[in-house]
Amino acid sequence: MTGPLSGVRILDLTSVVAGPLATQMLGDMGADVIKIEAPEGDAPRHTGPARSPGMAALFMSLNRSKRSLVLDLKVESAKEALWRLIAGADVLVHSMRPQKIDRLGFGHQVVCAKNPRIVYAALHGYRDGGPYSGQPAYDDVIQGQSGIAALMSQIAGEPRYAPMIIADKTCALAIAGAVSAALYARERTGRGQFVEIPMFEQMVAFVLGEHLFGHNFVPPMGSLGYTRVLASWRRPYKTRDGYLCMMAYTQEHWRKFWIMVGKSELHDDPRFDCIASRARNIVPLYELAGACIAGKTTDDWLALLREREIPSARVSSLDEVMADPQLKASGFFKRATHPTEGEILYPDLPVRFSDSGTSSERLQPRLGEHSIEILREAGLADNEIEALIATGATLDGKPKAQAAE
């Protein structure tokens, strides 16, 4: 593996979306990610269309750049195997509730005491110390609690979830960033540390990035909620033949726009003559712009707006995103031949490193595909591995037909 995290070994005890997406990013950046699963496998292995059992679409999206090890942590010999791995690991990431990981015997106090250099990252629903600590949490629950569903009601007329797993994916970015920062700190101090990533607090910070608004000040100098993004007219503009996204933002953008549509007098209109005035009068501003845009086709507007360097784009369906010329030219979508799943498609890691590079050559693993090789690397003898396989505490990862021979 190549990448800025080459040489870092990560034990991944996460499941579902947030943790697996985070460790996939870290794996793409070169880390040796060992995905530790129960014998039944991670739930996304069974979510969506699949060419073979345990390799469903959602799993394929979240689990490249990893090796798979099965360990049934209800079995003592499997726990001992995990301790052998912890001794040589740089990072342990899990998404279990604190009380569950403590019952298994792998709470952060115990693990960090045995390996003081390890970065122990825990994705929790809620920060420790509050009344919600230890409660289960999933994306939908956190979207509701953090204010996202209520914000959506201003658009849809009733509370709605965003049509994507936005809390899990945002927390995945937080995990990847926090682990990288803790590894950098270890380079300076020689010590690992415990890192808690709470979904609720992470998403409240995410929402309030713009929506704290007037409450940034004590006492408040205005209401909660950023008026521009909550405006009813903040939506794609209707053109003669479709829809257009236009984001005139600066004074110069609006000057060029008003001149272009023959309403240059609006540039000096006191409602719109500076960013503060526009923010206070965002509904009439967008309403006037929308009335102007309705008269031309989307292609006409794109040509005019791009000539004037006013940010704009057409509204793209998912099918159109897949065919986008920018993504094609930049080589964003990758194709590979998976040893069991045939030809597959996946999006590249978006970031690029000029010196370190990235790698996604390690394709999605079958359940337990690397169990034997990883346990050998941890120093287990073949008879110990055979005993784990015999009890079902690990799997050898062979396809079922081959395993039966």
C-alpha cells in the first residue's frame, strides 16, 4: 500500500456506515486496515443488490482498502487473539456503546494501559458525562435530535430526513480527521490517546456552523438560523426548459447579473447594495432574480453566467452525475476486476497528495478472507488458528463451495 499513512496498522471494530467509511478513507491513504467482524459479518454485507452472499452493494461502497478478520469476541480464545493484534497496532477504532465494549474487556482504559502508543478512537452516540451517554444512536435519530429534520420542515412543510446518511458520513470525516491528528500528536510525544467522536455533538456543531447566527453573541443579537439558507426562494431557479443553480454572492456578482438582465438600477437599491442588506432582504432578492431567469433556457444562462464568472450549474440527476464530464476527465470513477464479484465501479478518494499518493488497489474482502494471514502475522501458531476455526471463533475466508471440499 502507498499513501501518507503507509505503515500504520488500524484495527477496525466498527460496523454499518460511519466507522467503515472512515476506515476506508484511512485505508485509501495507505493504512493497513484490519476489519474485525463477527461470524455473521457486518450488516451492510447483506444490504442492497449482490452477486454473491455477503458482498452486497452497501458493503462494497464502504469497505475497500481493508483486510477481513473474523473474531467472535464472545469466545475467550478470540479475545486473546485480539490482544495479540492490539500489541502491534497503531490505532483501534470501534463504534460500540461504552458499556458493551467494557463488557467485552476492551474499554479504552484497559487497552491504552496495555499499549500506551495506541490511538483508541470510539464513535459514540453521545459524549460521555451527559444524560444520553451510552444510549444507542443511528443516523435518523441524530438527524432528528440535531435539528436537521426540523430545518427540512421549512422546505417540505413537515419534518424530513435529508435524503442521504448525512450524520454517519459527516461523523466518518470526523473520525478520519481525529485519528490522523492523534497519530501526528503521537509522532511528537510518543504517546497514544483516547479519542471520543460523539455523533450528536458532532452533528449539532455541523448544524450550528451557520445556524447559530445571532446567538454567536451573548446576549443574542438575532435569532437562530441563517436567513439566506432558510429562505423559501433558496432553491434552483426555474428556467424556460429546466432548472438552474446560480450563486451570485459578491457585490461584483450581483452588479454583473443586474446589468445582464437589464435591471442595473437594482445594484444601488438599498435593499441589495451590500451583503448585509441582501441578507436582510433575501426573499425579494431571490424572487426578483428568479423572475429574470425564467425567460431563458438553462443552456443560455450557463453561457451568460460563466462568461461573467458567476458560479452556476445545471441541476443534475444521479444518472447525470455518473456521466459528468468533469468526473470523467479527472478519472474520478474507477473500474476494477474483483476476484469474486467481477467488474466493479467505485469513486476515487477525492483528495490528492502530490508526494505520497493514495491507493485503493486492495478490493473489498470476503468475510474472513484474511483471517489466517492476519492471525499468523500476530504470532498465532497454526494449531491455535485451527482451534479458532474449529470452534467457529474465526473463519478461513474460503468461498463456501471451496470450504466444503
